[in-house]
Amino acid sequence: VNSTGSGADQAYDMEIDASSNIYVVGSITSNDNLLDYYTVKYNSSGTKIWDIQTDGSHLNDQATNVALDSLNNIIITGESETAPNT
């Protein structure tokens, strides 16, 4: 995982489906220098099919695990940092 080189992007997990497509999840540094969930799908040749960046809590968010069910639905888990109560 590598955005515009502006931070510590990290891949944490990957899964391969029956058609040899590869799904990678991790974190990517957002424009505000915080981490967001990042998921990317590559075909069997390594060409990117799609990617998505998700900002869950407006603080640091990291996707740490990915799985596929029998219908190839993507299941992603991770952690989100929440702001302390003030």
C-alpha cells in the first residue's frame, strides 16, 4: 500500500478469491496526516481493479483483517481510534 509517500502506509492482510483476484487491506495516510482504512483489489496479473479509502472516525483507522464469504463478499475488520471525551 502506498499513497503519495506522505506517511507510513501499511498492508496488514490479504485474501485470494477463486478467480485468483487479490484483496489487500491496511492503512493509508490521509490528507490530514491520519490513518484511514484502505482496501484494494488486484486481478491475477497484478493490475489494480479498484480501491477504497474509508475514514471511520476522523482519527486513526486501520483495516487489519480481510476474509471472503462463499459469495465473494468482502469482510473487513480493524480498529478505529476515537477521540477522548472532553
